Amino acid sequence: MEEYKKVTISFTKDQLEKMDEIMSKEQGYSRSSLVREAVDYYLGFLAQKGSVSYLSPIISQNIKLVLSRFEENLSEMLFKLAVEVSKSNILSARNFELNDYALNYLNDVSEQIVAEHNGVLDLEKARDFINGEENG
């Protein structure tokens, strides 16, 4: 067990009230333990304050981990979406008995619409685009 040494510390009334408020919310805290934890935290902060070489790899590692998980989730969602779109395309092609020319035309028009709108799909604009193609 650690050996403690008593010291005298003066606090403002407001500081003591805040400490008491925290102690009432958190079980197992005494004023002494709260002050010791706060001092340890602040000493650690001061020790690492100028040490970018210590914090930078930790932050970088955490960012890489978050991005990796995001990439995995996004890839999984895109795969599932591609499967659903493929099923829809197969059903549409069979239902409407589309020939190779119609399928190629549909593909070309779809690529053009998506490219023009940076991947943001707007069904009304797509309808207007197709109506313009048919009329023009």
C-alpha cells in the first residue's frame, strides 16, 4: 500500500462545493481521493503537454482503426446494395423482355445520369432526362 503524507491545502468555497457535488454523484470518493486523482490527471497532462511524439502515434493509430472499421462497414453495405440492384435489374430485364440493345442503352443512360449528378440520384431529373432523350 502506498504511503500518504498529509499536507494542508486551501480551497475556495466554490471549489469545495463542486468537490462535494462530484462526491455525491460518484460513489467511493473522499475529498482526499478526489484531489489525488485530479493531481495525478493534471501531472499526466503537464508531462505529456509538450510530447507530441507520444500523443501523435496514439491519435494516428485510433484514426486508422476507426477508418478501417468504417471502410469494412461501407464495403459490406455496398456489396449488399449491389446484390439488391443486381436482383432488381435481372427481374426488370426478364419482366420487360429487354434485348441487348435496350440493356446497353439503359446502362449508358444510367451511367450518364449518375456521372452528371456526381452520384446523387434525383428521380425527377432522371425522368426529365429520359423524356428529353426520347423527344430529342
